[in-house]
Amino acid sequence: MRIRITKSARRFGYLIWNGRLDEDIKRLVEGNNEFEVSINNISLGTKRVDWGYHRIYIGTKITQGLASDQIYCQLVFRNGRLDIATDGGC
């Protein structure tokens, strides 16, 4: 699944999606509310989904460290872990 990296997501350290994608995200993470997260093969530990605001906190250092030309990230859920990949790494 591909998600756009928004300006506010970079600023506040979240992976944010539109509420219309909630069902797709729930299917992707197999209904789990808490799971391991990694971004570009860097483990971030266990994170929780905030369904009310459609987001997962991944950290401001990570999101602010992304290049400004990286506008999308790819999400893959396997073996109980959410892998996030960006265009050029972080």
C-alpha cells in the first residue's frame, strides 16, 4: 500500500492517512492495534495505531530526516511487522 507523506506528518512525526483508507489499513495490518514497525530497515520498536486520528507515531527525527523530494512511502505488513519504505531511505 502506498501512502503520501504529508507536511504535518513530517513536522509531527506521524504516518498519517485519510480516514477513507481506514478499512484498507485495517486489512493490511490484519486488524492489529499494536505491532513492530521498521522504516527503511531501521527498527522503531512496537507502535500503536491511533484509529481516531488515522495515524501511527514513528518519531520526529525519522520524519524530519526524510528528504523533501520523498513524497510517498510503501507499507508492507508481514510476520507481525509493518515495514515502511521510502524512495531514497532516511
